[in-house]
Amino acid sequence: MDSLLSQPVARRISSVRWLPPRAGSAYTDSELYFASGSQAKHKELILWTTENPDFAAADDSPPDGRSLATPVARVAHDGGVEQIVAPAPDVVVTASSHGALGVYSVAASGADSGLALRGAAAAAHRFGNGEPAAATGLAAQPGAGADGEVASSGEDGRLVCARVARLDALERHEVDSTAVTGVCWPTAAQVAVSTRAGQVKLFDRRALGDVAAVFVDPSHACALECIAAHPSQPFRLATGTDAGGVLLWDIRSPRQPTAEAFNVHDANVWAVQFHPADPSHIVSCSEDASVAVVQWLPAPDAAQPRPVRRLASFFNALAVTCLDVCPYTRAGLLVAGSDSGNLLMDRAGLT
């Protein structure tokens, strides 16, 4: 098993997200920024900076003995931070354990960086008795920036959509009687969700109302914990299961969807992502305290098993709860968070 770099941060990290580069600086910034959210005792949103490995020495250790990342701004968060998205370099949106959505202004400029809540958070998810329901997923409409929409999923079984600029105008959709565990945008007009009942459901934002399609694979009867869309093939989706597997879905045929299973973990898979630089690889993290990278394209020799790379840290014994692979570096920089209170990184490239 390969090693992840680890930095103790004394808080349970529940979400991480790379910020897009400022206009004109893609692939040229020597410093990269990402946001992390935490739960339990320390409920905070933190902005970090780290060195771009594309401009560093070809060494997998922290530069000059410094930390992997440096916090440059932080703000208290009402409730645990369940999910973060960054639709623009100066905007992040969070979903909370109280079921609320909040928009934060970001100033990413070294020591002068800052985070500030824009207006009031919007109560998005509630149970039928009025009690808050935790958000479970959050995704930003691709290519739309700060003018686009976000979609959130919740323990209340609902999908909620809203424009980033108008969180007070929420659209709620009943999805399932069980928890909706994750959400993604296969295209700018489609939203896909995963459910604890083992289903993938598709919504068309151009035709508001009912679910457009439901996909089930009876051969893999397990709860789904998360979902992600292929960056260029919207008919391919990846889901993580409560049995430690990653399912790769092909939904081109609504009546006969296919789902191929990869047994890459030993416990619940909490996050999945197609590698942005090489989408033939799926990256996942799990309750078993590891990150896995599986190549889903068939090998030339069909009898050969698909290669799976596992990464973990000696200093991290608890669940790896979240991850994000940076699409703005050639090295494919991975950042992840854990219940052990560690930031985890792979700076050498996962594929």
C-alpha cells in the first residue's frame, strides 16, 4: 500500500474542495487554494494555500520541511460542514448538518485572504415534522460559475436546487422515502442523485417536476453512499456503496442500465471522483482509512484483473471522509480529510 502525506489539523475534516484559478492564471499559479470544512467540536470553514507541485522539485515530501498546507483564513460555521463546492474563484457554497446552504465570499490573496458569509444561510432540508435534516451532498452546475445553480441532497429524501445568487428561492423535489446520499450534474441540464435504497435517479432541469429516470442494478443490492459524473461522458456515473465497492454505471439505455462493480475497499465508500486528468481512473475514499484508485477501462487481456492502487497514512487510523483531485495541475494533486483530524495529500500524481 502506498503512503499518503499527512498533516494534523486537530479537527474532523468532512469536506474539501479546490478553488478554481483566477482568470488568466490557470496552470500558472505557484500557489493553489482549497477550502475545508469540519464537524464536531470545531465547526469551521477554512481556506488553505499549498505549493503547486508543477513548480516544485520532483520530491514527494513537503517543500523545505514546511507543512503540506497553510491556513490563511477561517470562519465559524453554523453546524457541521457536510459539503463544499466552489463555483468560482471568489465564491464557495456550503451545505450543513442543519440542512442549510450558505454562500461565502472568498478573497484568496496570501496573508490578506478572507472568508465572509453573504447574507443568511437558507434552510434547505427538513423532515416532515419540521426538524432540520442534514445535507448529504452538494454539487455546482458545470460551466455556469457564480451565475449558475447548486443542487443539494439530504437525509429528508429531497433534492433542492437554487441559484447561487438566489438561495432564498429554493426548489424542492421529493426523491425517495429514504435518504438521498449524493448528487452530481452529468450535464448542465441534468441532475443525478444516489439513494440509500440503491437507486440512481435522474432529473431534467428543463422539465421541472417528476423524476426523469430511475436506474437499479438488482445484481448489486446495496446502499449507495455517494455519486459522481464522468467529466466528458455524461452517461457514465460512479457510485460508492456501503459494502466498500465502487459501481460504474452506463445509463445510455434507460431500460437496461449496466453497473460494473469494483471491490476496492473494506467498508463504506464516502466519496468518489473520476480523475480529472485521466477519467479512466476512479478515485475513492472509505471508512477503512484508505484512498483507492481503480482503472475501469478493460485491460487488453480480459483475464487480467483491473489494477487498484491503495493509499493510506500510518498516522491516520480513522475514516477518510472526503477527497478532491485538483484539475488545475498536471500532477493531479489530491487532498483528502479524515476523522482522525488529518489533512492528507498525494503530491506525486495518482495515475
